[in-house]
Amino acid sequence: MDQLYLEITPSVLKSIVGSTSSMSGLSLFDSLDQEANEPELEIRVVKKLMKLRSEIIMICLEGSLTFIMDCSKPVSLRSGEVILFKEGQIIEFIEADLNSKLILMAVPQGMGLRDFKDWSSFSYPLVISPSNDVMDELCTLYRLMRKKMDNPTFSRREEIISAYMNVIMLNLYDTMIKADIDSSKKSAIKDGNRELIIYNQFIREVKKAFTSHRDVGHYASALHLSPGHLSRIVKNVSGKTVSEWIKDYVILEAKVMLRSKDLAIYEISDMLSFPNPSFFSKYFRERVGITPTQYRDSE
């Protein structure tokens, strides 16, 4: 595989997957109609972290992608798989097959991940392996949705597009329940895996409160657990201690902010609740090896 660094933006995705459509916050990208004899795409996009502003559904028909999400280990998406990302997650693509055929749907709040039982039991990103029949149906639904989106004269297209998206989500949910996904996720459905549920609750709490609370006690109290019990669960599920996870997430958020040229270092320090920019710089350098300014200039 060739190295590929990318940021999910319409312009970048158009260069990768070929065509785009958007309406009312829903954006569609695909390479379904790319000709087999077209030359390989030559993409050299600056590596960036990005905090997702919508839910993402990505279908890989050919090739593969490898990425890091939040503070997780690298995850790969391969041909015949579908992956779901939640809004607010931080993603970094680290490797990709330049000949990948992809469908990507950036879905606004209220149209994507439904409030089905068991969704919250899973760690995201969530990788699903549909059957060939289901994959064909997903592609057909996508094509119908894309066709309707590209026809602005159709008077009820928003309702129809929303209905297509709902059917796509129902298919993915049914596949998630039935498919032979990894044992921890199956356990979360069949046995109500308490540790995974608590770990996901911990992540949500960290994302809400990491700027003001970086101590184990706060999160243990929020989840009605002892600090020791929470620490054991987080270590069992993620391989990291609670403190390591929080520190890694603070640094991840700092990196995202540093990529924005609109924010001064002192503003980022303040937004992350550091006592002063010098303390922030020291904290960042201890964990990244370079100063915030050097990290920003390395872009």
C-alpha cells in the first residue's frame, strides 16, 4: 500500500472518490462510476487530524484504509466492510490503497445513527461486515439516494432521501446484530458486556469534561464507581490507564486546535484550562517531544 495522508473535506474527497453531492447537511461521496482503465490517482495531501462534525458511514468496495480514531490503536477498513464513525471523534488516516473504491456518507445529526437498543454498547469506530446481498442492497440504496439528491426539481426529495438513509441504517443495524463481528462486540450484544459499556461511558464523560477534570476520581464518581474499579475496566478494555487515556485525549485535542491557524497558542492554552501558555507548552512537549509552536510549524 502507498502512503496517503488526507483530511475529509469535499475537495479532498472529490479528488479521491471522484464525485460528490450534498443537501441539507447530508454529503455523499463515491467512486462507483470510476472507469477501470483510469490512471491511478496521485494524491499527496498533508497529514491532518480532524474532529468529525457529522456522523460518517464509509463503505469500502475495493482496497483498504488504515486510520487512528481518538486515542485507539490503528484500525483498518477492508474491501466488503462498512465503518461507522460518531460525530465528535478525532480521526487521522495513516495509510490507504490509492485504488480504493469507496462510498462515504457524512450524515447530519438526526439522520444517521438511530437510537436503537445496543448502539451505545459498542466502541466506535464500528466495523461491520455485511453479506454480499446486503452490500449490493446498500449500494443500490445509495445510488437511488444519490440520484434523487442530484435532481433538485423533485418536490419531495428530502423525505425520500431521509427514508433511504433510514433503510440503510436498518440494514446496518440488522447486519450488526447477525454478523460474526469480533467477540467483544458480540458479547456486548448477547451478554450486556458491562466493562465495554462502562468504558464507552467513560469516554463520553472525558470528552465532556476533559478541559476541567483530569483526575480519576471525577470520572469514577460520575460513573458511580470506585477509582480502582474504573481504572481496572479502562485498562482491560483499552490497554491504557485512566490517566494515560485522559492525557492522550488532551494532547489529541491540542493537536487539532494547533492545526487551526485561527487560534493563538495562548488561546488554546486557555481553552484547554492550562494555568498559562508556558505550562501548556511544557505539558505538550513532555508528551509529543516538540513544542506546540514547532508542532504547528511542522504542518
